[in-house]
Amino acid sequence: MRPFYPIVIIGAGMAGLAAANTLSGNGYEILIIDENDHIGGQLLRTRDPIQPGGWSPDPMKSIGFDLIKRLKTAKDITVMPRAEVLGILPDRRLLVHTMDRPDTCKEIRAGRLILATGARERYLPFPGWTLPGVMSLGAAQILMKHHGVLPAADTLIAGSSPLMMVLAAELLANGGKVAGLADEKGMKDKAAFLPFLRHHWPKLLEGGWYTGRMIMGRVNQYPRTRVITATGNGRFKTTVLASIDPKGRIIPGTEMEIQAGALTVGYGFAPNIELGVQAGCRTGYKPSLGGWVLETPHSRYETSVPGIYAAGEPTGVGGAKKSWIDGRLAAMGILKSDGKVPAARHKQRFDATRAHLRRQAEHQLAYAGFLNRLTALPDAAYTTIPDETLICRCEAVTMGDIRKRITQGFDTPAVLKKATRCGMGRCQGRICGPVTQDIIRVLTANKPDAPATGTRARVPVKPVPAAALFSSKENNR
Ligand SMILES: Cc1cc2nc3c(=O)[nH]c(=O)nc-3n(C[C@H](O)[C@H](O)[C@H](O)COP(=O)(O)OP(=O)(O)OC[C@H]3O[C@@H](n4cnc5c(N)ncnc54)[C@H](O)[C@@H]3O)c2cc1C
């Protein structure tokens, strides 16, 4: 591994892959860093029942597997898997921790840096959500698609995410049973998709395919239903579900018990922006894009810090197609500013493709608005969290602690963190961060000067042995 690369891309998902492939062949040495041991990010995993060359209801999968194939033969692209970027130091120097040498960190300087770090799942805590056997939708996918293991013989799926149907189909395809699908949203919420039909009709076919799969698999569906509690003796066994009214309030008397081997939950996604925040990139709060995002004011993909670009979910949660388009456009922005499209004939084609992609990006942003509205939870979902519920599982901070501190005026993520240690534990707020921001937003909504601030991020953005940090020259200084 060299100490300098003209282009470094953090994240080997759809956005990172698309950016690398677009830049390849233009005289750059490109490095892609990803913490996973596979290339493909969240969408493309090795044991996917839909394999390269096979049919998938999601056309982005075959595009993605093709990108991986091309990337593997490109001589100017180096992939560094099992390596996490812990921080961005001045002058685009990256502090990188490789899992093969866990006690050391190395510094790699980037000429240009593309942040394609994806998103993380959002949670809605309920009593019992920390029991073994309760997991996120993504965790269940990773178990199956990466390790070849079902979460349990029968799995209950709950939340507000469109990923629930994808997971149900994957469980069935892998020989598992689905004990039921409890959806926060109903048909009326989903019908809000209709105005987007013209530009996104493949999504309708995809949704139809998943619905058909669930009918054939005889999956019981519970619309407008929320998980109230999960219980079990040392391991998840039973959940109580209840119907909710249009304002998201629980309807008393509708509670029902369901038993299953595992409970998987998911409430949409929050952009992974810590590295950008840490590098000083400007952020903005955009609920229609999934919450706090990296703003890319200059030519849309360069952040407020020159030389640092952002593509895919850190700029807004909108699905694989948005990430694919973003990655290509970010790369084209770099090519353009470096004058890499000199010949007139090529230039014309380049400009036409770029203009076409920009129009498509606009459609994807509109679709992102629908997606994030669909997964967003009503205020009542947060105000009714019982006091004894753990919010920060690393530091054992409860909803009661948070309520009390917010009432006392600790009502920004930064001061609440200091007052309660919420987000200071091993996961560094990766799990509780987005939900804590939502709780603050909802509990301070009646204050006219309600503070709207995101969290800060410091090196290291991921947990790492102290010895590794001190192995770096910069940190020793
Ligand atoms: C858990 C999960 C499961 C999902 N499953 C599906 C699905 O089945 N179908 C679907 O259509 N959509 C799924 N999505 C949504 C999916 O993320 C988008 O559709 C799209 O593929 C995102 O592409 P991306 O390139 O922007 O990000 P990603 O695919 O998330 O890629 C980002 C990559 O960056 C890496 N990374 C982040 N930070 C660092 C760091 N500091 N150092 C090193 N590497 C880093 C991550 O490990 C990841 O591999 C899922 C999302 C999540 C969070």
C-alpha cells in the first residue's frame, strides 16, 4: 500500500463502485477502502440468493455485480478490504486501521477523497429490544447472505422500512419461515408512491414481486401495527404488537402476542456522515433525505471542503439507484475539473451523459422524499417510549434519564451526551445517535427556539485498540 493515491474512495457500495469504474482508465491510481471483507456494500453480498447472472426483482443488483466484475480486472484500482477509516486529518490524510494488523494504524494521503460511506439503520427502542434474538433487518440479512445462517427457524419482521419485504422474500428463499410482518404504515401511506410512477415504474414491479412472494409464502401481514415489547427468558420468545391510529398512537385493547425464534426490526436509514463532519464538511438537516446529510453545494458532489466529495447515502438516503448515479456524477465532476475530457467528440458525449444523469438524479431525489416520509415515524412513536426502555445500550441510558435531562435543558445531542453519557460507549452513538436526535427533536418541538444541531465526530469514528492509535506518528505527536 502506498502512502499517497490521487483518488481515494471510502466505501465499496454502489456509489463507491460506480465512482471507481467511471474514473478508471483516466490516468489516476485509485484506492477503495472498505471495512467489510467483501466488495459491494450493503446491497451486494456473497451468498445472496440472487447471484451474479441470475434474475433479480431489483435491476440494480445485476448492474452492481457487473461493476464488481469490471473493477476486478481494472489495473488502476486497488481495493483495500477489512480496513476502516478512523478519521480524516488535515490535508486529506486518512487514519486507516486494518483488521489484519489490529495493533497498528497507517496514514494514507488522498489527492481527492470521495466519501461513499453509505447509511445505517434506524431503531425505535422498546422494552426488550436488547434481548438476544432481537436484531435489525440488516443484521438478519448479513447472517443469511454473509454467513449462510438463518436468524431462527421462524422470524417475525417489524418496522416501517421497505426492506422488510425484501427480508421476508430472502428468508423464504433460504428455507426460513416468516412468523408475520408488522408494518407501521398502511396502504394509504404507500399510495403516496403513485405520483412517482412515471419515472420509477420498475419499483412498482419490484414491490409487486415481493408482495406476490409473501402471498405465496402465506405471510401474515399486520398493517399499522407496532412492536410494544419483546420478552423471553434470556432470549427473545414473545412479542406484543398493537394497532396504531393515524397519529401513531397505540389503540388500547388491540394488543396481541406472537411467538417466534427471532424478531427483526427496521425503521429506515440515517446517512453515515461522521467522517465528513470530522473533516469539517458542512451538514444540513433534511428529513426528506433521511436526516443530517453532507451538503454538496459546489457542482453538487464536492463538499464545502475542497477536494472532498460525497456520493450515495451520505448526501441523502434514496436507494441503490441514487447511489449509483451519485457515484458516476461525483467521478464525472472530478474528470471535468481535471480537464480529462479533451476531444470534442468525447466531450459532447460526456456532457450529454452528465446532463442525463443529472436529470435522473433529480428524479431519485424526489423518490428519496417519498421513501424517507414512508419510513419516518410519527412523534407519538417517540413520546410513548416507556421510561425504563434502554436508549443507549452501551452506557445503559434509559428513556427516563433522557426525558429528565431534556426537561432540565440538556437539549442538544452534544450536551445531552455530556449529561448522560448517551452515545459515549463502544458503538460511539452509531446505534442510539439517530434515535436520540429524533427524541430531542420531538420533546423540544414546542419550544420556538428548539435547537437543531447534529452530533460532533472525533477520531476514532469506530472503536479501535488504543495501541493502534498510538502507532500513528500524528497521534503520537
Ligand atoms: C444494513 C443495510 C442493509 C441493506 N440492504 C439492502 C437490500 O437488501 N436491498 C436494497 O435495495 N437496499 C438495501 N440497503 C440500502 C442500501 O444501502 C442502498 O440501497 C445502497 O445500496 C447504498 O449504496 P451506497 O454505496 O451509498 O452505500 P453502502 O452500500 O452502504 O456502502 C457503503 C460502504 O462504506 C463502508 N464504510 C462506511 N464507513 C466506513 C469507514 N469509516 N471505513 C471503511 N469503510 C466504511 C461500509 O462498510 C459499506 O460497505 C441496505 C442498507 C443497510 C444499512
